[in-house]
Amino acid sequence: MGLSRQAHLNQALMGIPRRAEGADRSTLAMTFVSAGSFSAMLHSTDHQILYGRRGTGKTHALLYLSNLIERTGDVAVYLDLRTIGSAEGMYTDSNLSPTVRGTHLLVDTLEAIQDELLAVAFGPEIGDQNALLLALDALAEAATAVEVVGEVEQETTLGGSAGSSGGIELSVSPNAPNARVSASRHESVAAQSRSRRTGVERHHVVFGPLSRALRGITSALGGARLWLLLDEWSSVPLDLQPLLADLLRRAVLPTPGVTVKFAAVERRSRLRQSSLNGDYVGIEVGADAASAVNLDDHMIFGNARSRAQEFFGQLFHNHTSARLAKMIYDPPPDPDSFIEATFRPNAFSELVRAAEGVPRDAINIAALAAQHARNEPIGLSDVRRAARDWYLRDKQTAINANEPSRRMLRLLIDEVVGRRRSRTFLLDQLDARHATIDELYDARLLHVLQRGIVDSKSPGTLYDGFAIDYGCYVDLHVRPRDRGGWLNSPRGVPPDELSLVKAAIDLATLV
């Protein structure tokens, strides 16, 4: 007996790839859903930094952009910085000096770019193949001149030795007198000279040949723009990130016909490092890179419940439509039909609430809910159980070893959910940059709903509005006293009151 239509719908949800790397480029292009004006901003020719927490869709966006670029006739070079280089763990090996690690990082990055462009050079629609190959040879040669120079220490030791000593030994016996005289000489003189020079690590690049090679590449492309898309920037060790950023600033960003975009986790990125003389190594956001786009900000739906549901409905429909077309005769033709066929009343709005604006969380919660529902439509209890499972499996484990963050989360839940019967709160932006708040936000246990809220009584003080993650309070749904309250509201994302009087929290009073 074959599977029912409902079982196929649930299986389609379970089959959605959890990470963008698990899907081919055409599928990624077909399934991409833009939030607001994000797609237009992404496709601009400005150099941009694409920020976002894990799961917000940075990789999907870059791969979608790569497909779009190729369809418009430009050249896209996509690099996953986790995979460059051949020596395993070299960049994070503390036994190696920063100079060695930095040199290998820069050289490996340039070689990875060259490898990707070599594949382009043998493609069918390249401008001037011979010129491109010559320019790539020049790029390889310029890469060999890249070097990171660190501390310099010199030591010189001069020495010699001479010495004297003497002694007489006399032995007398009744039979035969015996006398022995021994003498030795030893003198010791030693001199040592030691000098030490130290300096800050810097990288040495012959920018003339490197810039000429890059200009030769863009010229050989016959008018096509070169887009360099760097993914997983935050996988590069923090102390090496300014070196790689500086290479881009000095050699790549000024080259006409080149656009650079890279995806990073904001709180795990160090793009700039100042020096004592007032100069800096790296990229200055807003000056060297035209703008920074934050996917988290684009995924803030706030009170726009319908906009949030529209986004996630389109997301699930795009991901499941091709699979369902092969599984059932009449797949749902649009997002609304898919939601109606797959979820019981109020269940999808609860899923939107649980996702807190993070696509990967939504996909994982939906897949777990589909498992719990089996061959039935997904209900409210399935979503809540799945959200709790996902919270325990993924989010809670991210801070298990971080006692300050765990304690801060407990205090916030007790205060906001327990005492104030809410899920939202305000923090002074100075408090919002507290290390533990950063950790909780990065782990997707706190979510920003609104930035830069002004206190009319103190105009110089700005607040950020936060929400506690759904998984932190989902178990409270079972308490009878909450019946009819916001925790059990079936109407989707509840209104988020961000009143300064009712919602502001002073972290000092919690700790």
C-alpha cells in the first residue's frame, strides 16, 4: 500500500537540505526567498560585507548570487574559506608562529582564486583565453612574493677559554721512595653579546605585480565583471583576519571591474587592527568596503505577522515543490495551498513564532514536527515538541560550557518570562554589547526585534529591543494558569511591547 498524500507532504518537509552546501546551484537559485530589499542590495556592484548569525542564509545568498551572476554573463568566484589550503589545521595550530600561519593563509587564498579562474579560462565563453592564462601565471608568480614578517630576534655570543692550575703529589715507602709531580694550567675568560629587535607582524606583498595581474585578468574577461564571493569568513582565526582583509583592501578592492562580497558572523569577525602610529591593517567598514548588510536585520519581522508568515510559507513551498512534483499527482500550486494541506489550524503560525526569523531553525523545527506528525497534518503540539527538541539539541549545547552565558540566560528567563510574563525586553545599547549578551545572541537564544529605540527623557540613551528564544519558554505552555495568555496564543507571533517603562532591564540589577 502506497503512502498517503499527507505522508508525502511531511516527507517533503523532512527532505529539505539543512545547509546550502547540500544543494546544487540551480536548486539554490530556485528556492531562494528574499526578505525585503535584500536581493537588490546583494546584487549591487558595491563591495559588501554580509553579516548574519548561523542559519540566517548567508551561504544560500552567496550561492544564489553566484548563479545569478553567471546567468547575466559575469564571472563569479565562490570560495569557502574553511576549505582553502592543504595543511590540516595549519591556520589554527598554536605551535606555528603567526608569521607562518599568516603567510600560508594569504598564499593559499590567492592560489584558490587562481584555481577557480583556471576553470573559467577553459570555459566556452571566455573573452581572451590566452591573455587570461598569462594573467593567471602572473598572479601565481605574485603570490610567491607574499610574506608575513613578525618578530625579529638576533643573538651573538663571543667567547674563549684559558686557565691554569697546579699540584704536587709525593709518596714515600720503606722500600722505594716515589715522588710524582703533576701540573696543569687552565684559564677561563668569557664574553657574550646579545641584541634583540622586535616588531609587529605585517605582511609583505609586492602590490605592483599583484595589481597588474588582477587588472590583466579583468581585461581578459572581455568586459565581464569579476565577482569574488568569500564565504565563512569567521572560520579564519581572529588574529589572521586583519591580514587577509588588508590584502583585499590593497590589492583587490581598488581593481576596476572587481566586486568583493564576503559573509561573516559579526561578533566573530575582526576586519581591522590599529597600529601605534595611527595606521591600520585590514578593512574599514564604510570607507574601504562600501557597506555592511546584516541579514538579521532583514529577518526582523516585528509585529508584521503576515509578512513573516508570507516569507516562511514561500520558503517551504519553494523547497518542497520540486520534490512533491515527483511524489504526488497534484502538488499544492502555491504557498497558501501548501500550508493549508500540511498544517492544522494555528500550527504554521506557531512554527513562525518558534523560528524567530531564522530560516535554518524553521527548516529543522518543521522537519522534526513532520516526524512527530507521521502521516497526519502537523499540529500545534507537534510544532511545540519539535521546537523544544531543536532547542535542546542545537541551541542549549552551544552555551553548555559557558557558565556566565548560562547564568545570564537563566536570570533573563526568570525576570522576563517568570516575573514580567513577557518574552521581550529592552537593553541600553551599552549593555547590549555585554559579552554574555553577545554570546546568547550569537547562539540564537536572544533575538533583536528593534534597534536604536530612543528614550525621550534621555535622548542620548539608545535601547535595543530583544526577544527570548521560543525554546526557552515553550514548556510553559502546559501550565494551566497560562491558559488564554500570550504563551498559548494561537495567533502567531504575539504583539511585542517594547515600552521603556515596562520592558527596560538594567543588567547590573540582575547580576
